[in-house]
Amino acid sequence: MTSPDGTPPTMTFNDHLRHLVERALASIPAADAPDIYALSFLIDNEHDDPRQPTLTIGYNTETQARRTVQDASGLAEARWNYAFWIQNELTVVGDRTSDPVGATARQKWISDLGLWYAEPTDLVDWDSVIGPLATQIEAHFSQTCCRLGRTLHTTGVIERSVGRTVPVIVHELEYYEAIALQTEAANPPGLALEFTSWVRNG
């Protein structure tokens, strides 16, 4: 649908996020799909700026896990530690260079949440004001990514892209309890149990 002047409506950040992720998953090569056992939703901050969270979409394969097992502590680490994954980037949502539209929509989204802030001028600003805002931005972004993961399961996007249901791992470069909880929230019950058990017991 277009507006009365014929221009397409401006997408919300959530709409933009879903559109890019669905398009990225649709681009998975048919030759790779049968070998994929998990999807990666890597959350990071561009230039370490909490106001610029990004979501990188990728996947890993059983072949890659077997290839890297000799460099890991065992098969579990090779399968679940992103350091040993392919680290392909099907898309990076919110990246100011590759996704400027998403970066603009993200800033508006953060502003609409009442969480946008100017660059801090001193440590007092950071400790008393900016730190809590940054924490809230991180929480909202993570929750949004988790909800998207569940939606992609519910709507069958993952099954159509990969040929079956595989877990969405919502993660950073380090692993801790919050990563396990996020991943559980992004998937049907029990689907990511192998990953979350590794996080909690590894």
C-alpha cells in the first residue's frame, strides 16, 4: 500500500527488521540448507555505541562443526561457540553503511521509546543517566530479536528457508545466563535445549 502521494509508507524499525531477516533467510543456498542445524542472531553494537545495536543473521552447518572440532574443546563447543562457526553475514540489520535505512529507523524507534541520548560529556552523565538508558536500549533490542525469532517459527519462515525447524541462537560473542534465556524465548520450548545446556553447564 502507498500513501496518497504515491510514495511507499515509512517502515517501522520492527517491520524493517522482519523484512530484512526474512529476505536473508530466503537467500540461504539450497545446497547448505540440509546441513544447517542452527541460525545465528548475533547482537552487537556498532562502534561499541549502545545507541547503534545491530543484528547479524547467519547459520552454521554440521560440516563446519566437524571441520573445527579439533580446534575446540570438543564437539559441543564446535557446535555452539560462534568463534568456530562459519560467521557468514546474510544481512546486518541497522549497520549504518550496509543498511542506512534501518539505522535511521532504529534511531527513531529508540527515540520513540524515550531512550535516545546525546553523547555523554563526563563520567557523571554516564553513571547516573546514560548507563541506565543504554541498558534499557539493550533490553528492548534483545526482546525485539527474541520476538522475531518466535514469529519466524510461528509463520513457518524458518521451516521454508531451511526445510525444517532449527533453533535461533540469540547471542553475543560471550555466553552467560541471559543468552540462554534469550534463546529460550526465541524458540518453541525445548528446541534450543542442546545450546542452552551447553551455556549453563559448559
